[in-house]
Amino acid sequence: MEYVFTLKYRLVAEDCDADAIVERLGEAGCDDATVGVGQPGRLGLLFTREGATAFEAVASALKDVKRAVPSARLVEAGPDFVGLTDVAEVAGVSRQNMRKLMVNHAMDFPAPVHEGSASVWHLADVLEWLIARGGYEIKTGVADVAKLAKQINLTKEVRQIEPRVSRQLGNLVA
């Protein structure tokens, strides 16, 4: 099955030659990715990768990038952090329809990761909610990739927490 996902990286100053990076990525098997190097010190990859599962496809891409650019640090896997417009596009409805669902089902609509003038959700949470409601055509594999991207991003963030602080906060944040 074919899976579509993004991987965004931060580059170190000593390894920012875009042409060399693109060449190394191709040699490492990332020829199924569109490479973005427009922002200095950043690398964005839009993959369309075959795999038996979403995990297999994304894990193989992570390994290939690590092999090609070992100094690169993962910033974000996607699709994960989204606004209502993004969710509406995935669900095949209008943004207005998505907002109406959010407002009319405020008690059980997934909580945003960030709330403000532009709220942000984990795509996996909203897709799970939409799938449970029924009536929405979510492309095969999209929910799987979104769920995996969320897990990758959360795992990456958890690794940055001090163990002592994590234990203390774990008791407070339930």
C-alpha cells in the first residue's frame, strides 16, 4: 500500500549543502520523496512510500534519512498538527462544516493541542472521532499515518523531559 507523509528536519551548520544532501538522499533510497531545502538549516521531505503497513513505510523512511544525513534532527512527522481547514480537506467537507461539527459537539469533539485564534489538533484524534461518527470518507491509510505521526512527535517530545520532572508532572496532569 502507498502511504503519504512528511518528515521535517533541522540541519547542523556543517551539513547544509543542499545539493549534496539531495544527492545523498537519492543514494539512500529516498527517491520517493519530494525534497524541500528552501529554508536555511531545514530539510522537508514529502514521501509517497510503499509499505505493508504505515509503520513499515515511515520507519524505513526515517532509517533512510538517518543513513543519508546522520546529523539531521527530526523536528516533526506529519500529518499531525492541523487546523480545521486541514481536517476538512482530509474529510472531504468544507471548513464551515468542520467548524459546525466542532461547535455543535463541543463536549465530545477532540480537545485541541493548542487553543487560540488558530487552534491546532492532532489529526489522528479528529479522524478517529469522525470515523466513529460514520459518514466520512477518509482515504485508506491516512488515519494510520496520522496516528503514527502523532506517536513519533510525542515520543520525540517525551525524550526531552527530565525524568524527575516527568514523574512529578505525571501525578498532576491527569
